[in-house]
Amino acid sequence: MYVCLCKGVTEREIREEVRSGACHMRELQRRLGVAECCGCCAPCAREILAETLQEQHRKTRLLPAPFLPATANAS
């Protein structure tokens, strides 16, 4: 789905940028140009940003804790 018609930015592109590290609207504007022209897409882009950040947070909470070997000095 197109989110920003002015710049031709899709929902998929926004989600990809968030997954690659963008965590603020300002970063999406810099990387994709979203919400720089008329601004009508800003609410939708913010919603997609928030949803994707929540999804990432849930995934990281569900990952198992890394295996930590016992220390050599443990008694």
C-alpha cells in the first residue's frame, strides 16, 4: 500500500527502514522523504512506525536468553 503519494513511499519500505534501524519519524523523513511535502501521510507513517517497533520489541522479548557458560572461578 502506498503511504506517501508525493514521494511514492510504500508501507513495506517504511517497515524495512524501521527494521534496519530507523526508530523516529525524522529518520524516516531523511531516509525515504516520507511526510516532507504535503504531510498528509504523516499520521499513517507514524502508525506504521509504532506498529513495527512494537512487533520488534515483542520478538526480542520472546527470544530465549543466550547461553552463558559457568565461570572458571565458580565454587
